[in-house]
Amino acid sequence: MHKISVVIPLWNKEPHIKNTLESVINQTYNDIEILVIDDGSTDKGVDVVRTINDPRIKLIMQKNQGTSAARNRGISEARSDLIAFLDADDEWMPTFLETVMRLYNRYPQAGAFATAYKVKMPDSHFEKAKYKHLPKSPWEGILTNYFHAALGSNPVILTSAVMVKKVVFEKVGGFSVGELIEDLDMWARIAFKYPIAWTSRLEVVYKRDVVNSSLKTLKLSKDLKVIDTLKEGLSQSSSDIKKDILNLIGKYYKFCSLHYAKNGDRKNAIRCIKESIRYSRGHLVLKPIVLRIILSFPYQVWKTMEYVCSLFNPKTAVTFK
């Protein structure tokens, strides 16, 4: 049996899939199978996969159902007890699998094994992901409180930077299909039931310069699924992490509010920021309060603020429609 199954969902990533696969093939740990799940691509990405001569690659075709469905298909097809995920436009450093296997051997009680990552920005420069609530690098071990660590600005777990025991999915279920940013929901479900091992080693390149990145076209039509997951787990959690879970719920409500506002849905933006204020604790309630004040302004004030923000930071200014 292969020690690690690598699951790569593929949808219209023709310019990137070759480099992604090569980053897997060139791993220092090579006892693997590589499952490429094509999710109804309309470009020539599948043809690129077929040109790569490696017997460990298995190409699986399905109708377009979304990234979560592709990952779940990979999980069901995997022949290993360990599953690592890699998006078709990201890349691993050569020692990624060696690193997560070391975590697995050192912390067998954990359900997931994750590494730090660096981000390739739209202007092609690289930035290290910053973690506000984790020990300073170099560090690795069991996260004492995933929910506190997740309060930082960057996700503490990235889908392309994690390996998960297959038995964990049998306990918590697969990725939620039809949801946006569904990976946050998965990591919360895992963290409620298992320890998470993490290392500050930079082992993954996460690309934000990809044209059809889901984050660039994100348009919320409903609140994030992770909010419901956190609420469900709150009543069964110990008192020492409840405050962090409440603040995390507040953080995700604020995220929803910003994106509703960006897409012109003022009603849901105001509803979510009120919920963010209700759940946030301590100083973390200040930003939602400020945003609530902004959202109460008339439309023309929004447009003026948008213009001012664009002058100071045109790359990140929120567009109010």
C-alpha cells in the first residue's frame, strides 16, 4: 500500500498543472500515488497531465461539481491511510511530504499535519504568511488551541499545505459541497475532534496571481458554513477555548459582511456585522463596531470612502456598489 495519496482537483488550470505535478514528482519522499481529479475542465489541462510519464499518476474524470466534490472523490479513491491535498495551481517545496511525514511519526495522535507557506502575490513577489497567534519560527508541535491560532489574518491551515489521516474523514465527513471557502469548515470540524500538528517550515507556494482564482471572483450568496460548525461545537467545548470560538465566529461574520458590502448587498452586510459585534469579545469587537458605523452611512458616503481608500491602497480597496 502507498504511504501517501496525493489528491489534486483540476479545473481549467492548464497553464499551471505541469509545474504543480512536477513539484509532487520531485519530492524527496516518493512512496506515493497521485490522484488528479478532473472536474469537467474545458481547457487542455487534462492533455497536459497525460503527457507526464509517471506510473504513480492516476487521472480520474468527472462532471463539473466543484472543488469539494473533486477532493471528496479523491478521498474515496485513495488507497493510502494518509491523504495530502494540493490545488492545481500551487506548488510544494521538495521536502513537503518528508516534513509532514516527520510530523506524522512524531505526533501520531494528531488528525492533521500542516506546514507554513509563502504566498506568490499578483505582482509576482513572494510574502511569508504571517501567523499572529503561533510561536515564532522555528517551531513545530501540537497546536494548543487551533481556534485561537485561526484568529490571525492568514489561515493557519492551507489546503495545499496539509496531510490528513483518512480515518479522520470517516469521523468528520468530507468537504462540504456547494460552499465557499469550505476548507475553513473542514479544519474546524477536525480541530473539534483531533489535535493538529503544525510546523513553521515554509514548504508550500500558494499562488494568488492565478487569473481564475476563486478568491478573486468570490461572491457570497449565503453565510460561510464554518459559522454553523463553530456554533454547533461551542456548547461541547471546554471553557478555556469558548472565547476563541466566539471571536472566530465574529471574525467570519465580519468577513461575510465585507463581501456582502463589496457586492452591493447592504442588507446582509448589516445583518452580519451586527452578528459579528454580538459574538466578538474584548478588543476584537472594535473593528466590527467601526464597520457597523460605516455601513450605516448613505450610499454617496460609501462611494466617497471607496475613492479615498483607492488613493491610499488601490490594490485592496473595497468596492461599494
